[in-house]
Amino acid sequence: MGIFLDIQGIECGKVFTPKEAVRGVVRLELDRPTAIFDVTLLLEGLVQTSLIEKGPAFILGNDVPKVADERHQLFKDSRVLFPRPNTPFIARGYTLPKGQYVFPFEVNFPLWADCPTSQHATRHQETALPPSFDAHAATNGAHAKVAYTLQAEVTRRSRLRKVISTQQNLNFVAFDPAAALLSSLGTGCCTGQKVLYTSSHNSPGCSLTQLPIMLLEAKLPSPPVLFLREKLPLQLCVRTLPTRIHHILPIKVQNLAISLRSMTSITADVHHTSWSSCRKLLDLHGLDEIINCDRERDVLSEIKPGVIRGVTIPQISPSFTTCTVEHKHSLEVDAAFSLSELPKLLLVKLVINVEMLSGNDLEGELYTEDGGADGNNIPLRRGCLAHLSVPNSVGREGYPPPY
């Protein structure tokens, strides 16, 4: 006896979205007549976290790693494919002859999550689902996973292995906030700045410990949102301070690196931990590019505009927040400058928090706070843009931690 799941589009790497139907068939292959009670289909979403921690070495027995884990069910949709409704009940089961049987199904992903817990204060309902996610910490046993699975079960009349099942993981991604809603959260540019200093012993007659000579400036759209597989909308500039640069000219950009850092924070039982991973988007060495300087006024010089705007955002997990997992991102710029009077390079690091979106939007629909009575509108994820210091337009007093 064998049970199989044939899902439309799964062999082509299908990615599912909220309210989308999962279609296919459950195939049952019987090598002999078999009595079964039912064939059941289950679509489920889970958030799982776990970590390993060691206690103080001087306490007896604490040399063994301690495992903490937590599991939250986002939603569960179960339905019986066989027997069909109104079929007479048979206590001893339904005997099917040898052969192959096909049970078609269609089940939809929900728009809202429903995560009941033992504590009413942390009950998470009517919140947007997080994307599929699976990440391990490189240095310890921490693990975070958001998984969506479709499972088929057959209950048969048998003393051994009464229930047999098969399951398939489904790749899911939530809708992004609508462009109209993002525009309402901010316009113009989000700017990060870092000052480049030189020591006073290189400047005769100056009593200060350090002198600011230049400003590295990074600009992104406001709010600072990046989309997967799209070009990096970063403008990187240098502002010179003309009253203090005459003795150090020329200033040259020697090295430039841009990285995308992802930070994952989890809760497992009463334990907390976090870890980061980094993807290098651009790494240039030996540029030896002179920064234009004007002693009469501040000068804004853009660094490698064509090269930077040609960078494509890689395929990574979008930003999201749940009751036990937070996944956020930042853009990091590392630059090295050379001055005429200094033998060593001066290093500057600049960091801007960004929101990473999938680029998966719902055309023609507006995103609202409540989702609407008909459930057709997709909400802005609670917690979305929070680490960007952007006001959360959907935050309400008394609401639980966000999804």
C-alpha cells in the first residue's frame, strides 16, 4: 500500500501566497483489497525555535547541553477526502479492491494567522503570515523555522501501522505592503552619515585631538526598503570639509565594500539568542580614485554611481516578525581612504537599517489596518518597518507582539 501527493506546480518550484489555492490529488495504490476508514488532508503552518545552552561548568551535571524549544501553530486546515459526505457509516471500514485511487483536493492558504497559546496576552490572531524560513546559527545550536506543510493520511483497519501518511513542504511568501501605504510612511531620502577623522599631530598648530575632514554619506529612498532581485537604490557620496583639508590633499578612495547583513533573534521557552549572516554585494579594491575637493565650499562627490546602482539584491528571506522569531536586515558600507600625509589607510564603516521585501504585491488592492470585513485586503505586517524608526501605522495599544 502506498500513498502519494501530486501537487500542481510543486515540481517547478511553486511559491504560494495568501488566499491562494493548493490543488492536486492524493493517490492511493493498493496491492491487495484493503479496509480503510478515511483519507484526510491537512494544511498546516508552524513556527519552531530551538537552542542549546550549557550551564556553569562548576555545577554538577551542567556539562550536558540543555535543549530548549518552542512550537507555535500558525493555522491548521483539515478536511476528509474519503468517504464523501452523506456516505453511510461502516464501523469496520470501507474495503477498496486492489488498484489505484485518486482523490482530488483544493485547499486555500488563509489570509490571517491564528496562533493560540496558553496565555491570552500572547495570543496572535488576525495577523499576516510570515514567509517560509529556515536558519541555523553558525556558532551554536540555535535554530529558527517557519514551515508550511501539506500532509495526507490514510487510516486503515490494521493492527500494525494503522495510520500511514506522506507530506510535502510548501514554499510560502506573504504579500508586501502596497506602494501607496509605503509612500504614506515617508518620502524623500533616508540618509546615513559617518565622519572621517585625522589626528591633530598631523595638523601643526591645532590643539584638538581629532579633526573631521570628510563625511561619508549614504542615501536610500524613505522608508529604506529593498526588494529582492531588484537593483540597489543606493547613492554613496563624500562631503569634504574645505577649511581643514588643504594639508592632506589629495584624498583618494582605495577600497569600497557593500554588504547586506541579516540578523535573526529567537525565543525558545525562556531563552533568547540571536545571530547574524552577511552577503557581500560589492567588493572593490585598488580604486585609487581622487575625491574632488573645493577649498571655497563643501563639495558633494558621488562614488562609483554606475557600479553601485548596477548591484542586484540577492534572493534571501524577507524581513518578518513573529512571537518567537525576528528577522531583520541592514546595509553596511565599508570604505578605505588614503591621504597624502598618512602612510596608513583611514577606514570608515556606515550602517543603515533596511526593510527587505519580496517584491510580491497584490495589484489593484489597498492594504488596510483591519483587512476589511470581506477579508480581501492584505494588512501591513505588524512590526514591519519598526526597526527603521518609522511609525507603525497599524500599531494599537493592547495588541500582542506582532507577526
